Amino acid sequence: MFAHLMPVVVAAFPILVVVAAVNDFLWMRISNALSAALFVAGLAALALAAPGWETFGAHLGTAALVLVVGFAIFATGQMAGGDVKFATAVALWLGWGDMFEYVLLFSLWGGGLTLLTLAADHWLSPIPALKVGYLGGFGGHRTVPYGIAMTAAALQIFPHTAWFAVFLAG
């Protein structure tokens, strides 16, 4: 009955994660509304896919686990709250089966982004006008927008998920 909606709902995933990365790059912020939209779209995709309660519960459980672990990391000051909420919404979409790969890729992309940020800060120091987005204030806050790394990892995994097949079929 609602099968025609599925590709539209699934298209929300790549669109919203890219918007989150752009926001994080420009303003070092992923809004609650954006993470909530991604989470609600994930719930809608799961409901439309009707995978059964076990799979639905596994996706919710994965998101809950990411939220708890993320909150612990947030409490130590190593991650921003917006990143935790964003990671939770991504986890709902990916589920447990893709979490190991997601965390590994996020770590690799995050490390690369950190090294690139440090290099760019050094290289662009003589020309501060070229420091756009978060690079403009990096010298003062020394933080990296990990939403970019989370998005890169999510988009790298997305073509290997069942959601992508639905996306292409639309």
C-alpha cells in the first residue's frame, strides 16, 4: 500500500547525512531537528519495510546502545552532544550488522579528518581568510567536526545495505 513511499523515505538518509556534514563543517553544529528528522525517517523506513519485531527491535537496540556509549563519551568531553544524537540516528538506520564497519570507518575518517585539519590549520595560518567553516575558529577551540567523518562512513556503508537496493529500485 505504501510501497511507493519507500524510495522517498530511504532517500532521506543520504540527503540528511550530507546536510549534517555541511552544517558541521560550516558551523560546528548538527541541529537536534536534523538528527530527529533522520531518526524519524529511519523509523518510517523500518515501519514501511515491515521487517518484523525482532529486526525492528534490533535497530532500536543498536541506536540505544550508540546513545548510551555516545553519552559516556560526551560526558568525558571527547564528543559533542549533536554528534552523539546524529550517530544515534545513523545507528538506527544501519542496525547491529553494520555497526562494526561503521565504527571502524568512522574512526579512520575521523583520524584522517583530524590530521587534515591540523595540516590545514598550519598551512593556512599565513592566510587566515582562507580558513572557512570550522577552520576559521580552529585555533581557538581545537575541535574537529566529527559529523563529517560520521557522514563519510555512513555514505561508504550505505551502498552495501538493503536500504540502497530500495533506493535504486525507486
